[in-house]
Amino acid sequence: MDEVLSRDSAAVEQLPAEIFKPKPARAAPPSTLGVQGWVRQNMFSSIPNALVTVLGIWIVYAFFDTILTWAVGNAVWEAENRRQCLDLVGRSGACWPGVIAWIPNLIYGLYPKDQVWRINLAGVILLLWALPLWLPRVQSKVQIGLSLVLLFPLLASYLFLGGEKGVIWSALIALGLAGFLWTLLTAATETISGLSFGRYAVAAIGFGGDNDPARRNGQIAALLALYVVALIAVQAMSLSFVATRAWGGLFLTLVISGIGIAFSLPAGIVLALGRRSRMPLISMLSTTFIELFRSVPLITILFTFNTMLPLFLPVGVEVNQLLRAIVAVCLFSSAYMAEVIRGGLQAIPRGQYEAASAMGLGFWQSTGLVIMPQALKIMIPTIVGNFIGLFKDTTLVSIVGLFDLLSMSRAVGEDTRWLGLFLEPFFFITMIYFVVCFTMSQYSLNLEQRLSAGERR
Amino acid sequence: MTDAVRGEPPVEMIGVNKWFGAFHVLKDIDLRVREGERIVVCGPSGSGKSTMIRCINQLERHQEGTIRVHGRAYGRDLRENDAIRREIGMVFQSFNLFPHLSVLDNCTFALTWVKHLPKKEAEDRAMEMLTRVRIPEQAGKYPLQLSGGQQQRVAIARALCAQPKIMLFDEPTSSLDPEMINEVLDAMVELAESGMTMIVVTHEMGFARKVADRVIFMDQGEIVEEAPPAQFFDAPRFDRTRLFLSQVL
Ligand SMILES: Nc1ncnc2c1ncn2[C@@H]1O[C@H](COP(=O)(O)OP(=O)(O)OP(=O)(O)O)[C@@H](O)[C@H]1O
Ligand SMILES: [Mg+2]
């Protein structure tokens, strides 16, 4: 064995070896270190470079100086109407009182003022529901994530819409509420003891050994009890009906883009797999769908759904206008997402499939456990880019008569008190769009870095 | 070698033919592997070596002939096929470790998802196999943080975790730098000495001479010659084999 495996050793052992001493490392020249070194190397390394630096700084300064003078320096903060603003500073400063007066509408649209707490409550629930996903000791993250995507919409739609609830609708709302309670309880019990809510409940009551069938039944009983509690709570709740026509502003924008985002990722995964399927019918259908929706502008799809859909439906069946827009946005964004995910799938070498199937994993297991996690990971920047695009594209729903953030901001200038006040509301919503989109893109960068920590060579 | 075969042979290929489109890659392959036998497959590039061993665990489907593993033949039943291939471990030229999982998770992967072992048990076995290929200290790292030789040893450990009865190797050292070849060959020699049934496609003739019970030479989709290593290297029958050996030795 030694003779075989040390093939090259014979040649090396002839002369007495000289000893190799590596040179000691020296410190780098000081002019290349620290802030000063960086500035000198990167901003003033040559005369043209220095000129560009100076020019750049001047442009940035001039730009921000102009904006800040208008938005802060000369701005008016208190006034009864636009006339007063103009009398005080003319057009040299912003007239913020109009925007401030309209902020509730910019955020909630025409949602009744005394009911706005329902939207805020849904927002708080959403945050609390998502929070455990970032808690280190929580283990059931997959279940929590799934419950968030599948069950939160049930609870939220009731909070937003209110009104009469039949038996089935109540059961669904209760499912949403139960999912929320389960998430909170599980996050708590797993942080305390490492056991999910069901197991913890069983352990607390003190059932027999690990393999006791009573344990399983006990867990089911605990979950059922939770559902019954939720059902009773839902029965006791009674919210007045708010028609979707009153929804608007940032709230509406978030509803449409939130549903679009939550829907497009799973639907995109299904479509991408469908397109790559070896079954010709499935692959053809997926491809047709994707190509159809990708080759038409979103505006056209919105229009088509808005005006043509009723023609295909039986007389008397009325589909809510918001729902039509949401369906259009969902289909459009799924088609785009499908192509992004297909790109990710194509980047995964064949060897990964082969290794998985050589282990005896079936198609769904290989796809779900080996291929998809890698494909989604390399595609995070593009996926989040698509989310950002979708968030901004929702501004197009204004053309089918929905009052999203953008159209709400135009309404300010049509108010008789603030007639002609367009620039300030635009500036304000620009800030909102910027904050939301920038947060998403920063989060995606952060996610990318954390997930690829193991892959740095 | 005794001819007495205990029970069904681990691998049996009878009249196997395979085409890629119109191209006839495997022509009437007959191969019978005995329990604990170590077979080295060699031959020029494109001769169908990879295709042949990939047929043994059905990464490639053959069109004619029968392949049996411990007496069970591959057929139309996909679940049965998956069950058969779980008897077989495979090591690839390009390692094919899962880059998104740590070394330990790579090793426990099949145990967790195919054999449904509890976490603790799976990790114990994974550590045992990593120790066997001499890299237990790398368990927490990710595959791309390791050298090629280390990655290939992890791949061997990962395949061994599922306790296969047969191991297939497709040029396991061909994409390694020369200094790393030996550490992988060492692990394979150790495995051979433990009595594993192995089919190895390789150009490492030293390994073949030392470890193989039988060397198979393939050309243009056919098994040209098969013989024990001494005879194969010192007195090959066919001119084609002699030409090949004169090029690689
Ligand atoms: N998926 C495929 N589709 C079409 N032809 C293929 C495919 N895989 C392999 N071939 C062809 O089949 C022949 C045999 O390939 P195979 O990979 O088995 O050769 P090999 O003996 O392993 O060669 P190497 O030493 O280069 O790995 C080659 O001519 C190759 O081009
Ligand atoms: Mg090959």
C-alpha cells in the first residue's frame, strides 16, 4: 500500500535538505492605511481623480442645499390653507400643513376614522406574528412562516372588511386567530422550554412516556381547545362593514403588494417547476401562461381584468373591483417570479440532482430540500428586486379607479383648501416609497450575506 | 477468488444496451460482481465507463437488458427503484456535496430524510464515518471551505452513512490536485480492506494493481477485457488493451 500511494517520495530524498526560512512580514506603508490613506488612494490619487471628487462633492452639496432650503429652511409648518402659505414664502418653501392635514387619508384612504384602529391592529398582529421568525430559540419557524402566509390573510380580511359572518366565514376567521395564538404560545413555550405549544401543554398536564399514544391525542386536544377559544372569540367580535371602495392610501398599496408578494413566490415556484417538467402538457401550459403574462404590460392586464372579466362571468355575479386588481397583479407577478426562479434552478449543477437521487430521494424531496433552497438563495437579490418592482407597480391600480398612495396624494391638490398643492404630497410619498423599498433592498443584502456565510472560500 | 457465490450477487448486468438518441453507448454489457469484490473499470474517454456504473444505480436508464442488485431488478416501479438504489452509495468526480449544508448535515441528510433516524443517532453515525475518513474536525464547516481532497472524503463519508452494500466511484480523484489524491485513495483502500463491494472507475493504475480483484477494460461501449490485475497489467490479451496501457502507464 505504501509503495503504491507514495509515488513521488523516491525523488525527494537524495540530498540533505536546506532549510527554508520565510521572510518576516513588514507593516504596510502608513500612507495606505486608515481613513486618510483611503481618501488619498481613492479620491485624490491623480489630478483628474481629484477634480472629479471636487466636482462630485459640489454637485451633491448644491442638490441637497436646494432641496433642504425648500423642504425645511423656507418651509411653512402652520397655515389654514394654501393661500396663507403662498403669502408667507411664495413658492420658495414647502407648504406642509396641507400634507399634515391629509396624512390620515394618505395612510388609510377613506377608511372611517373611528374604525382605523382595525387596520393598526392588523399591522400589530402581523408584526407579532412575524417576530418569532427572528427569535433564535424558536424552532418551529417553518410552521410559523407558513401559518403567517396562509392564515394571517383570513384574520386580516375580517378585520379590514368586517360585516356579517356566516358559519364558514367564522370558522375560517377563527382558524386565522387560532394560528396567531398558536404562534405566540409556541414562541413563548419554545423560548422557555424548547417544546412547541402542543408538546408543552401535554408535558405540563403530565401525560405518560414518550411513546404513549395519549401524548399525541393530548397534543391534538390542546390544539382543538385553542381553536375553540378562537371560535368563541370570533363569535363575540362584531365589526361594522367597510366596503373596499373606502380603502385607500398606503394601506391599500400595502394590501395589494403584500398579497402580490405572498402569492407570487409560491405560484412562481410552481410555474417554474411546471415549465421544467418532463410532462409535455404541464410544461406547455406553464410556458404559455408565463409567456402570455410576461409579454403584456401590467396596465393592459389591469384594464382587461377590470373591463372584460364581467363579460366572461354569468350575469349578476359581481366581482369586487379591488379583487380584480389583486388577481391581475398576482398573475402578472407570478409569471415574472417564475422566470426568476427558473433562472435560479438552471444555475444548480446537474450533479446536485444526481447526488440527491443516488441517495434514494424522490423528485419532491430533492427539489424541496436540495435544489430549491440553493436556487432561492442565489436568486434573493432578484427576488427582492421583483418585490420592490411589484410594490412600485401597484401605483398603476389608480387607472382602474382604486385610490392607492399615489392617487391619494393627487387628491390633496384637488381639495379646495389646498388647491394646487401637488409637489409637497409627492415629496412626502416619495419618501414613503423610498423608505419601504430601501429597507427591502438593505434587508435582502443582509440576508444574502448571512446565508452565504458558509460559502466563502 | 472462490466461485462460490453466497446468495444473490450484489450486482448483475445481463445483456445491457443503452443508447443516447441514436448513439449506442453500451453494447451487450454482461457483468457479475461477487460479494466483497473490488472491480476497477478503465478505458479511454467516452468509452462508456461512467454510463455503465451510472446504470447500476439508475442515474441513467438502460433500454435493453436486466440489471439486478442483490437479486432485485430495476423496472417500472419507481418506488422499488428508489428502494434498490438505497443499497448503493455513489461518489462522483465533482464531489456533488450540498453547498448549503454543513459537512455534518451533508452526512446526516439521507439518514434524516430517507431513513428517518432520530437526529442524535444520525449525527453519531455521521461522526463515526467522518472519523473513518479522518476529518471529524471539519464537521461544522461548509463544503466549499474545504480542500478538494477533504470534500471528496466527506463525499465518501456521506455515502457510507446510509450503510450501503455496494459503493460506486466515478473517477473520484480526477478533479483533485496531485497532493490530494493520496488522502482519497487511502480512504478507499481502507474501505476495500473492510470488505465493501466496490466498483471504481479510475485511471489510478497503482490503486487498481494494489486493490482490485478484477480490472475491466472498456472501449466504444463494450467490455473488451476483464482479468485479475496481475494478468491484466502484465499479459493483456487484446491489442486494444495493450495500446491503452502503453498510454496510461
Ligand atoms: N447525457 C448524454 N447525452 C448524450 N450523450 C452522452 C450523454 N452522456 C454521455 N454521452 C456520451 O456517451 C459516451 C460515453 O460517455 P461516458 O461519460 O460514459 O464516458 P466515460 O467512459 O465515462 O468517459 P470519461 O473518461 O471522459 O468520463 C460519450 O461519447 C459521451 O459523449
Ligand atoms: Mg466518465
